[in-house]
Amino acid sequence: MRSPKLAALELKRFGRGRLPRAALAALLLLPLLYGALYLWSFWDPYGKLDKIPVALVNSDTGATVRGERLTAGDDITGELLDSKTFDWHPTSAAEARKGVANGTYYLALTVPSDFSRQIASSSGKSPETGALKVRTNDANNYIVGQISRSVFSEVRAAASAKASRGFYDNIFISFADIHGETAKAAKSADKLGKGIGKAKKGADDLAEGLAKAKEGSRDLKSGLGTLYKGSGTLKTGAGGVADGTQSLSDKVNDVAAKVRPFLKEHGKEIGDVSQLVADASRKASDNLDTLPETTATAAAKARKASDDLAADHRARCEGAVPAGPDCPALKKSVAAAGTAADVAEDVNQLVKDHTIELDALGGHLDDLHDQAVWLAHNAPHLDTDLDTAVRKVNALNSGAQKVAEGAGTLHTGLNTAKTGASDLDSGVGKARGGADTLGGGMYRLVDGSGKLSGGLHDGAAKIPDYGEQDRDDRTEVMSDPVRLVNQAVHKAPNYGTGFAPYFIPLSLWVGAMVAYMLIQPLNGRALAVGASSWRIAFAGWLPVAAIGVLQTLALMAVLHWAIGLQMVRAAGTLGFLMLVTACFAAIVQWLNARFGPAGRILVLALLMLQLTSAGGTYPVQTSPGFFNAIHPFLPMSYVVDGLRRLITGGGLGPVWPACGVLLGYTAAALALTAWSARRRQVWSLNRLHPELSL
């Protein structure tokens, strides 16, 4: 009898009575109950997070920033309540702690009392980090704690971005303020440059005025030097004349009795001496005539120079005008010029105060001149008029003494004037040097102010001046500079779709395992009649493979139309799963055929090894080394990889090797089953009395 007929006979057993039919129906639905119910139970848990009760505590008291009220805690809690991320329950801190402890709430999120103040500090001098507090209790549910970490990381990022916006907005506002202040400073530098330019012109005018004053002081010094020298000559001459007249008077008076013969004998000499006296008195009188004019001119020039310096000092260093670096030197020059002017005026005043004496001295000189002229003219005849001559000589002597005394006084006064004029000339020279230095400094100030103004204008141009819209745009970017653009290729729409490649082969393996609890792996009748071992193997494999196909169709129909599993390649998925159920049936058949009742334990053990090494939940690389080592040698590893590409999409690279591996396992398992059937055709003591029976 051929294998299909043997398989049909095996299936017909289930049509005899209610219990066999019920068993066959249960066998067909077992993978559906095992796989569909399991996937359905957590098909989309992340879409139902709004059913999880979570405590929300807002203890934030708010803060005031630049006169505006900041309530960051209210903002965050309002956004969370609107987001429906969890089933939020606003409550107190004590109730939240109690609820997390007794399981009323899975976790609690607390906004601390100083949260707004810490957020506001990001734009102040001492920024602090705001902290949201999460309380979990893994005794309630470990997975909820893991989910909350992912959700609250997004909440933290949103809160951090909001805090950063205030910080960066303050920075950009500061940029605008700095730009405005720098522009004002540049304008002030322009005004400063203009003021320094005017000051430089004033310094140039000052230097020019002091140059003229220097010329006047030099002329005054030279004139007074000449006067002093002339007064010295006058003093010497007047002294000599006084000595001569005194000697003459003494001689005349002493030898009056003898003078007639003397005058007669020396008349010509007396005339010559008188002529010399006349010439000297004339010269002294001429110098006295020019003395008032010379001293007045010198005093006027000195005073004008002093007034010019004082006026320039007031214009540059007094009042609302800020004092420049040359003001101290200029002040000293003003003082020196004032002293020199005072000395010149004192000399002039001295001359004025002694005008009467000078006039009298001039008159005396004129009288002396006239008398000397007369004496020179009449000397040869003095012997005839001795009495007159004696009187004249005495008068001449008296006038000469007065002239000598006046000349000494004049010489002393001119010496004082000469010293003052020298000091004036020196002071004006120093003032002129200071003015030149001032002019050089002002030139450097003009150059420096120009560079300062240009630098400030350039700096103001480089400092950004952001408008409100531009500032908002930049603040938004800088507060969240890096965003994650999550581009999922062939994304599974929900949790159940992602785990379907893992649970579908699990349910088909269980279906094959239970099927061979009801169907014999090796047909006993065929073994008894000595049928071909290959026929026996196929006869035991085909019924379960056929049942597996029906199990697959029922399971996938419910997953697709009832639960909502969407497959990118539906036909390919069904064909691949039929190959999977055929392979699983062959492997389970061999284990049961070869090891008998113990094979059922091995089938279960092999299922456990495949579940732990297939990488159906976490990547197999995260498992211990043992599971990584057996991963490439078990069929479910290839089934999971192939189903992922068929259900969620992607290249078919893993599918074709999986088909080859499944075909290889199927052929090898059938060959081993045929070999086991061949062995079963030989009876032994163990078969008659098995050690274990299930």
C-alpha cells in the first residue's frame, strides 16, 4: 500500500466517533489558540499606555523673571495632561508615594517646588539645572518602569529645550544691547574726534601766540639789557662826574685864595673838562627821555602774552570741557608769564613812580650840561670872575652828586627789571615748548580718536543685532540644535507585528508536537507487513504535514482578519509557513520514531533551545555565548529571519537560505525516520517490554 493511502487511513481514524473528531478539531485549533491569543494579548501595548494610572505631582511655586511670572511646572503638567501619554492623576506628593508603594499607581512624576526658579536661572548669573523626579516600583511591573524611562526622556528633552530658549533668548538680547551701546560709543568717539580736532587747532593757535610772545619777551629782555648796560655806563659816568666835581669843588674851595692864578694857568683844562661833563650829561639826558617808552612797551608785550596764555588755559582746561593731558604744563606757563608781566609792569611802574625824580634828574643833567657848556666857554676867563665860578662849581658839584645818586637807583631798578625779563623770556620759552609738545600730543590724540571711532564702527558692524523674529528662529535652533530624524525602513506598525515571526513558528511547532501525541509517527500495520521504510516514514509524516497546512491557514486567517496582522508578502508568507510546518512535522516525527516516549521530552527540550537562541525578542548577540553558538544550527533561527522579511518587508536575502535549510532539515529528518522505521521492523526485548511508556 502506498504512503498517501496509509496517511489517509490514519486520518480516517479521527472520523469514527465524536471524541476523535473533537480531538482533530482541537488539534487544528491548538496553534491558533497558542499563537493568536498570545499575540492578541500584547498586540499594541504602547498604544494603550493611556490606560496605565500614573501619579502627577506639581509642587512648583513659580518664579519671576524680568518682571514676568514664570510657571514652568504648570506648563509641563498641562502639556502632559493633554498628551494622554499615561492615565495621569494629579495628586499630592504624599498620595503619590503611597500609591506607588501599594500599586495604585505604576509610577509618579514630580515637578519640584523650585523648578521654575531653576529654569529661570539659565538666563541669570548662576544657572542651575531643573530636575523632574520619577518614582517607580518594579514590584508593581518592571516593563512599565522601562517604558517610563523612554517616555520621560522625551519629557525631559522638551523641558530642557524650553529652558534653553530663555537662556539663548537672553544671549541674543544681550547681543542687541551690546550692538546698540557700541554704536552709541562709536558716535561718541566721532564727537570726541571732532572735539580733539578743535583742541588741536587751539593748541596750534596757542603755539603760534606763544611764539609771538617769545619774540616780545626776547625784545623786552634785549631792551632792558641795553637799558641796564646804559644805566651802568650812566652810573659810572655820573659817579666819575660827581667825583670830579667834588674834587673840583674841594680844590676851588680849598684854594680859593690861590685859584685865580690856578684858573688863569689852567683855564683851558677846566674848559676841556667842562666840555666832557657837558657831553656826558647830554647823553644821560637822552637815555632818560627814552626810558619810560621802553619800559611801557615791554610791560604791554609781557602782559599781552600772559593774557593770551591765560585765555587759552581757560578755554582748554576750565569749565565743562574735560581737562587734557597738557593742562598742568600750560598752567605753569600761565603762572610764569604772569610773573614776567608783573616784573615788567613793576619796572614800568618804578619808572612812572620816579618820573618826578627822573624829570628832576633830567633837569639837573640839562642844567649840568648848560653849566658845563658855559664853564667850558668861560673857563679861560674864570680868573676874572672867581666868585661866580666858585658858586658855579659848587652848584655843579651838588648837581653831579644828585645825578650820581639817581643813576645808582636807576641802575638797581633796571637790574631787577632785567632779571624779571629774563625769567619772562625763559618762562615763555618753556610755555612755547609745552605748546609744541601739546600740539604733538593733540596730533596723536586726533589719530587715536580716528582709530577708536573706526574700530567702534567696525565692531558695531560685526556684533549681531537680531530682530525679534530672527531671535526666535535662532533661539529655537540653539535650544534644540540636534534632532533625531527617525527613519524606520520597513517599520512594523505595532508590537504584535514585530513579534509575529517569533510566535507563529512557536505555535506551529507546538501543533506538530501535539499532533504526534494523537497520530503514530510510524504506522504499526505497515511495520507489521514489512512495508518499505520510506513509505512508512512518509505515511507517518503526511497526515501531520496536512494538518499543519490546515493549522497554518486557520492561524494566519485569524491573525490577518481578526487581529489585524498585515503582511507585505502574504502569499510568500503562507508558502514559507507550509514549508516550515512540513519541516517541523518531519523533525518531531523523527524524534518520536527514534526515541519513543522519551522523544516527546526531546521535542520539548529542542523547542526550548530554539526559543532561546532564535533571537525572536532581543538580538541573539545580547544572549550568552552558548545561545550564540547553537543559533546557526537550529531551524527556527532561519524561520524567524525569513518571516521578518516576508511580513514587514525588505530584501529576500534571508528567505532563500532559510528555505534551503528547511528543505535540508526536512529531507534529513525523513531519512532518519526511514532509518528508524527500518530498525523498528526488527523486534527486540526492549520493544516488547519498554523501560518507559507514556
